[in-house]
Amino acid sequence: MTAAARVLVTGATGAVGGAVLRRLAAAGHDVHGASSNGGPAPNQWAWRVGSEEPPEALRGPWHAVVHCAADTRWNLSAVESERANVAPLRALLKWLDGMDGSEGTDGMDGGTRLVHLSSSYATGLTGSVLPTSPEAYRNTYEWSKAAGERLLTAERASVDIVRFPIVMGTRRDGFLDRYSGFFWLPSSLCTGAVPALVGDENAYLDIVSTDDIAEHVRELVEGDRPAGARLTVLGGGDGAPRVAEAFDTILDALNGWRAENGAPALQPLPYVSGRQWNRFYLPFAREHLDRAQLTRVTAFQAYQGYLSVTEPFEATHRVDPILPTLHRSIRRWAESHPATARRVPRPWRP
Ligand SMILES: NC(=O)c1ccc[n+]([C@@H]2O[C@H](COP(=O)([O-])OP(=O)(O)OC[C@H]3O[C@@H](n4cnc5c(N)ncnc54)[C@H](OP(=O)(O)O)[C@@H]3O)[C@@H](O)[C@H]2O)c1
């Protein structure tokens, strides 16, 4: 494909969708974004996929649809998660089927290309997206991402599924459209909600930059149409950072910013095993912390599984070393959340 393509990016106001939209536009494509609430730019439309009809401006044909829309919260019920992540995908597939069937695919080389963004963690606790039981996953988010992949594999004659692990900002300066998900962690370090790092300091913490994803998506959109479901996995593989390296980097970035902004340095946290956490820290927290602190501490439990990954993800596309990007992204988070970043953590006295 050489000519400019008309491409729709769902979830275009999000951390990943924003980067994908800009990369495709910079490559000369005619890119439009859709998201639940729409965005400020003229090509950003409000469309709550799965519960609303698309606006007239988003009528096909499209050369490609890049599906980045998702609700990445881990604490939804299974029903909510299905509604947030699987039902919209089902609706999108139906819309594409109708469009490719009725509106003609002239110049579209056999219908709309679909690139679906998934997660390396969609393989849950078993290393596979095939189990249907929520028990096989760390949380309902993973379970719903796995269900999405199964749906695509069953129903789509041609689709690119792209998995990747934790997302940081641009390699140049750490910018992200939205600092959600993982950025709960630097916030918690600054407020003192995290008294210890529960996990294995030698475990893998695989991370990619939005640049890695956006460039990969551009290549897919411009490349050959896959026969069936084609899976690619971005990441560092066995070269991914270890938990201790990543946390040293995070602390260094936060303390660098704090020193420049008159806040005392954060101290490194001890590593504790899940067993120690559950038997010692958690009972203490229940007894001594107020409700807001306890909520954060309990939420932190959800991270245990992510800091204990001892088998690296197998990456089909290895990304460049990521620690400098992690550093820049954390610093950039601090710059854009100064009130939280300069907080003095409340000490834990177990
Ligand atoms: N961030 C990570 O660390 C990470 C890691 C692995 C995989 N992923 C995957 O990467 C993709 C993008 O995630 P992200 O981090 O960019 O998420 P995000 O920052 O939370 O953004 C989510 C985007 O999806 C939109 N959205 C959600 N539900 C929608 C719906 N039903 N219809 C239309 N738009 C909807 C949101 O719109 P509003 O802003 O209007 O609500 C927003 O634009 C997801 O598939 C996620 O599973 C992310």
C-alpha cells in the first residue's frame, strides 16, 4: 500500500490511541479518531462503541480500523468487563461486516483491515488466551482481553492482533496522553500508600513505549493483509527489565524531580513476598490505616501478580532498551502531577 489510507482509530484520546493516531497522521494518512467522549481536534469524534450508533462522519469505507478502545480497569465485575471490552468489539465486527458487505470495498483490497490492540497479560495465569474461566486470569480485565482475542480468531477472516505489556510514553520525552494504569504506582510511592514492594525483585517487568506500538501499527496498516488472525507480540522478551531495575529507575526519576522541586528524597522500599505481605502488612493495615489508605493498600494487592512474572513474554518484535524511556515517563508524570509528586509519604510503623 503506497497511497494515503483512510484510517479510523478507536480509543483515540487514550494513552495508546493518541500515539497511534499521531503516528499514522505523520505518515500522511487520513486519520480519524473515535472515543466515548470525543476529543478536541476536528477529526476526533464521540462514539461509544457497543452502545451507540456511529456518527455520520464515521461512515465507511475505511482502509483500516485500529481498535485501541478499552476499559483497562482491573476491578470491574466480569459482567462489567464483558460489557466494556467484549461487547464493543462484537459491535465493531458487526459494523465492519455491514460496511464491507454493503458500501463497497473499491480500492480497499478486500475489505477493511482490522488491527486490534490486546495485552501481553491476556494470556493470564496459564500462558494462553483459550481458557474461558475468569479463574485462569489475574483479573477480569485480562479475562476480557482474552475473550476479545478468541472472538476475533473465531469470527474474522483477517485480523492483526497486537499484544504488548506495560506502556510508557514516547522515547524522546516520556509524553503520554493519559497517565493511567501503571502510574498509580509512582503516585502511591509519593503518598506512602505502598509500604513495600510485594513481588520478586528478579522478576521481569516488561515495558514498551507508545512509539514502539505506534510504529508497529503503522507498518501493519501499510503492509500485507494477513490470512486469518496474525499475532504479534511487542516487548523486551528475556531482555526486559527486572523488577529491581525498574523500581530503581522509577525512584531515581522521582527523586531527581523532587530534589529540583524542594521535596525530600523517597527512600527505597523493602521487597516482601506475597506471603509476608498477606500475613504481616495487611493485618497491620486493616488495624491502623484510615479507609482511604486501606483502599489504596488493598488495590496494591492487585500488583502482586505483575511483580512476580518469572517467565519472560516471548516477543515476536523486540523493542529497544526501555529503562531510559521509563525514567523520562516517570519524570514527565511528576512534571504533570506536581502536587502528588512532591507529597511527603506518611510513614508506616508496623
Ligand atoms: N496502558 C497500558 O499499559 C496497556 C498495556 C497493555 C495493553 N493495553 C491495551 O492498549 C489499548 C489502549 O489502552 P490505553 O492504555 O490507551 O487506554 P486508556 O488510556 O484508558 O484509553 C482508553 C480509550 O478508549 C476509549 N474507550 C473506552 N471504551 C470505549 C467505547 N466503548 N467506545 C469508544 N471509546 C471507548 C476511551 O475514551 P474516553 O476517554 O472518552 O473514555 C479512551 O479514548 C487497550 O486495548 C488496552 O487493553 C494497554
